[in-house]
Amino acid sequence: MLILLYSALLTVVIAVMALRAAWSMLRHPRYREGLGERFGSVRPDLVAAVAGKRVVWVHAVSVGEVLAASRLVTELGEALGEGWVVVVSTTTLTGQALARQKFGADHVFYTPIDFGFAVRAYLKALQPAAIMLIESGVWPRMMHECEKRGIPVIVANARVGDRSYKRAMKMRGLWSRVLRRATLWLAQSEEDASKLVEMGVPAELVKVSGNLKYDIRAPKESRIAELIKEAAAGRPIVVAGSTVASTQRGVECEEAQVVQGWMKGALPLNAVLVLAPRHPERFEEAWGIVFNFPALKATDLLAGKTRENAVAKSYPDGHSLKSMDIVLLDTIGDLAAVYGIADVAYVGGSMMERGGHNPLEPAQFGVPVLMGDSYENFREIVSKMIAADAIRIVKDELELEIALEELLKDRAQARAMGEGGRRVYEEQQGATKRTVDVIVGMVKR
């Protein structure tokens, strides 16, 4: 009855969203991508890729989960060995693009919508030995169908955000029945494990394996990063990554707040700003904010344009500079490497009430990190970095301005912060191996 009720509610939600989705598909053809796959049409190349092999299906919703799973997928494939294949599904367009780039298009597909007919089509085609959900995605119908077939479902890198915890506790009696359908929960931290048990997951189904994001390795080489460094021509570089839109009326988006803080705190010290919105659909909105500055898009740099192309633009007060001041990072999958050329990094989604993004991406390079005070999605990581004096929390653009100016002037302090972050990153690694060991032990026993 629970699954029937869930399916009925899902049908209503999809019906309501259908008109909006149809309009988006008409305006932007890219939104039609993967529509058949989402409704259970399994691509022939995917079928060919798994033919004659045992399968582990990894589901990573979007870019963040794909990055978290990237090393895991590689090491899991190596540990399973010949006769096995790991396939990856995503929900978002950006996650799909990055997963195809990392794992190969024939091993990547769109997650079927959580209806029985769509899920069953993929279970029949893939015959997975196990399904691994990354972080916090819970799919009731998928878990129900797997339970019927005896397919283990492991939630890896599991975390419980504050808002998710509050909602789940309000419906604990109902929600716990869904959560128990997972075979095993591999939690990021003891706090996450405790919350899962409080939400109704039996304690014996919960283990702490650590955070896969401590094990992320940024690419050693990135053409985008090289071009930005060349264009900066020796000037300090401030990277503001994963910035987001405002959810409050009358409050400017995070890009606008960062630009204001940079203008007053870092620009006077001749620093270049690299601005990287979290969501590709907001690239044009962000470009509208920086267009009047001497600015270039990363795709412009790839096309061969130089900083001189940006100089003709003037500031609103009429003065112009002799070099480019802002780069809009309008590509997917390059941010982690671009953090590696930063002198200071601001990690976005944190001056808005959005829970923040991963401060380890810049910390792994020894880059001093700034964040807003909304970091509940990464509370454990941020707490460790605060204890190591490896991060500074800023509440608004004024505090961001002050922090940028201070760290760009006091390079000794900046280096000390950066090294503290690198130590936190290195000391916490190992979650990937622990997760791989669990999965291999489960499917090969």
C-alpha cells in the first residue's frame, strides 16, 4: 500500500510538472535529452557494454555526486576484476555530461523515473548484483523492486542534512519503512549515522565509512586552468566556486555579492576573479553581472581570445584597465583543477541558506578557503578545518572584502591556512577503500 500511495503521489507531481517541462523542452532541445531513458528505454550500447558480465549499478544524482563517486567507480572496477562492469546513472544533464566524460558514454545513462515499469526495465536489462546510491538519494520504488529480487541496495557516502532530518522526523513512522529497505548505509560521519538510526534505520544496517570527497583527486592538468593562469599574467587569482542564485526576495545572487566583495577587497590589490556558478543554466545570468567589467568567458579563452579582448570594456565609473579582471568559468568539470591555481578560494552556496559546497576541493591544493556561514551540508568537514585554522567563515560581502584583502596582503597567514586545509584533506582519506571493500565483500561472497 505504501508503494502504491507513493506511485500515485509521484504521478500527480509529474503531471503538474509536465507542462512546465514541455515548455522547457520546446525552448531548449537539450532538455529532451534522455527522456526515453528516464521512462525505461534502455540504450543498445549500454546493453552491449554489460553483455556477459556481472554488473554493479552506481547512481550519482548530479555533478557533486559524480565527483564523489569518480575514484570509487574506478577502484571498484579494478577490485571486482574481469567479468564485472560498473555502470553509472545520473539524474541531471550536467551530471550526465561529466559522468560520460569520466566513465565513457556507453557505461552511463539517465536514471529511470521511479515508476515500477521504468525501474523494472533497467533491472531486467542490467541484472545488477548490487545497486549503490551515492549520498542521499532514496528511491522508494527502486528499493522496493530490488528487495523483491534480492538485489542489495547500498547507500554510500550517506549524509543527512538538517532540513532532511527535520522532515524525516516529522514523518518518521512512514519514512522509516522506506529507509529500512536499503541493505546497508555507509555514513560519512558518526553524526550522520546517529541521525539515520534516529530516523528509523536499524543500527545494524549502518556503518561509518568516512567521506568519499576526502578522496577526490583533481586532474593534474587542465587546459582551462593553464589559460586562466596565462591570462592573469602573474596577478593574484581569487576563485569563487559553486556560487548560487538567491532564494530570498530583494537579496542579490551570490555572484553579485562576491563581485562586490572582490571589487573592494581584492581588485585594489590587482587580483583577477574567476567566477564559477554552480549551475550551467545560470552562466548567462552571471555573465550579465560581469559583462561591464574587463571580463572573458573560459570558453572565449579556449577559442583563442586573449585578455586584450576584454580591455575595451569600461567600469561603470568610466575608468578602464589595461588587463582582464574577471573570468567566467562557463565549462563543466574544470572547477576542481582551477582551484589549484588560486591564491584564495571562496566556496559558494554558503552566503545563501543553501548549505554550502565542498571546501576540500581548494583545500587539497593548500589554498586558503573562505565560506559563508551556511555550511550545514559539510558541517563535519568545515568543523575540522575550523579546528585546524584552515578556513575563515564570512557572513556577507563586507566580511568577504576584508578577508580577501587580508589574505592577499598577508601571504604568510594565507600559506598557513592553506597548509592546514591540506593536512585536513590528507588525514581524512580512506573512505574509498573502505567502501570498495564492503561492496566487493557483499557481491562476491
